[in-house]
Amino acid sequence: MKGLWNEFKDFINKGNALSMAVGIILGGAFTAIVTAIVENLITPLLGVICGGIDFAGLAITVGDASFGIGAVISAIITFFATAIVLFLILKGINSAQKAAESLKKKEAEEAAAAPAEPSEEVKLLMEIRDLMKK
């Protein structure tokens, strides 16, 4: 039992669980942003494009059973709209990260290409060398 507890403490302290928890929390917050974009921008736009058709109320009734096909269609449309918005947001973030990495790489290459200023000791030794040549 003691060995299992120590393994658990090691697992928690490695950061895997903490990183995962932070990811889940940020994912939940990010979900709220994407949901707001889809519900308040994309879905009304689709309603205008489709001529104001509301699929949510569409149902097929067989006997006493009612099949809410409209809710399924609406959920599918919402899923694809959410996927597209999420894709576009992540594509923008990835592009910005690549641009930042490219800029850092370029700056590092320029810094490496510039010759380093010799130290004071090296300058003094060079001066002594030049005087000895004369």
C-alpha cells in the first residue's frame, strides 16, 4: 500500500496531472468562447442564409411517438459550425506561433552571424603582438 501511495505522489508531482488539469480548465473556458461565437454569430447567419428555417421544431410523429429529427439536424449543424470556428481559431493561433518562432530564429541567426567583439585581454594581446612585429 505504501508503494502505491508513493507512486501516486510521484505521478501527481511530475506535472502530468497538473498540466492535464490546467488543460481541462482552459478547454472549458475556451468551449464557452466557441459556443458563444457559434450560437450568437454563426447560427443566426445560417438562419438568414436558409431563409429563417428553424429545424428545431421539425418532428415526425408515428402513433404516439414523436421523433425530433429537427433537433438532430440542428445539433449536426451546430457541431459542424463549432468545428469550423474551432479550426479557424486554432489555425490563427498556430500561424501566429509559427511567425513568432520564425522571428526568434531569424534574430538568433543574425546574432550568431555578427562577429563578437574581442575581450579587453584579447585586444591588449593583439596590440602587444602588433608592437612586437614593428
